[in-house]
Amino acid sequence: MHVFPVIGHIAIGEVTSPDVLNVVRPLIERLKLDSAHRVRSKIGEIFAYAIVHGFTNYDPAQAVTKQIPSHKAKHRPALTEPKEVAQLIRDIYNYEGTFIVQHALRLSPLLFQRPGEIRKMTWQDVDLDAKEWRYLVTKTKVQHIVPLSDQAVEILKSVQQVTGDDMCPHGFRTTASTLLNEQGWSPDAIERQLSHMPKDQVRAAYNRAQYLDERRRLMQSWADYLDSLKGSTNVIPFKRAS
């Protein structure tokens, strides 16, 4: 028996482009465009197999490609002007929400990791004595080391007195990346701190501590800079630590 002679009760040679469009239309209407493109692509793979093995001469999924709008990624808003960052930091410290949310918000700009990773932070991954947070990056499946500044350690110690649970975040990755690059920190060290992995995953895993000494200086200098923004109405230039 062949693998793809029939889809449902319809012979594969009888499937038309409108049939394929009807399959992906609900996804298009719900604006799940990435899913719609993936489904159409999978159907195309089935018909590619069918064509090669002589079940049909026609791929009805091909004509549907341009009927699915392209998904235009929207860049998440991020502040890159020091004056705006300063106001945001002051707003965060004036926030009167629950204790855990207050401290999670204060921690997020210090660490600038992915919000989901900060939200799922566990105490077993945090070493306050070594001033490090080591965790498995969900997106890349690689162990990552985040040096903790004095300010980050202080926040975590405050939270530790209240909870042994997960922490919780905000999006400061672009903010930190932009300002750190502008101030002359090594782009490689910044990328590594953002846990952006090289394409060579073996090398990435082997070198996961790469630039760690510089990243320790970077993280403490960044935390000191945020403190200076929080405490002053005058924007202080971000001086790179030597």
C-alpha cells in the first residue's frame, strides 16, 4: 500500500487549490498566518511526494501560497534614549503593585534576559554567593550564565525572604543592547549576554562561558548606570568600565 494515495475519502488527484485554501482559511481569518503558511507547506510536501511517485501531476497547494498574507514581524517597542530609560526606571521604582511584581520589574532591566526566562527563574539556578544565574535557555536549549550585579543580588535576597517560588518581567533587551553597543562594549560579549547563540551549536555550548569576565564588568556597570538614571533628573552618560 502506498503512503499518500488518498486524503480522507478524496483521491489525491482530485484535491483542488480551493480545497487547500478551505483548509487554511480559518487560520487566515484568525490571523494565525505563520500556522497557515506551515500547513500549506506541509500539504505541498505531501503533493511533492505524490508527484514524484506518480500519483498526480499537480500540486494544488502551490497556487494557495500567495493567498496567505505574509506575516510582518512587529518589532517590540523599546526605549533607547537615556532620558526615556531614566523615566521608566523611576516609574518602575514608584510602582505600587505587589511585592513580587515590584521586584520582578526592578530585576528585569538589570538582567535584560527574555521575559519568559525571568518569569520562570528558579532558586535552584541562582547562586547568590557566586553572583550567577545559570539556566537552560528555552529557545536555544543551551546553558547560559548571567552574572548578577550587586543590585540584582540585593533584589533577589529581598525576594528570597518571601518566596522560594519562581520569579516574574519586562522587555529591556533592545534597550540594553543599543546603549551597551553605543558605549563601546564588545559586541560579542553583548550578544553572548543576550544568549544569542552562534549557528554552530556545538561551539556555542562549549564556549557558553565565553567573555564571562567582561560580562561580569558589563553587568555591574550597567546596573550602576541604571541606578544613576533612577536617582537623578540629569541624564549621566554611560561610562564604560575599564
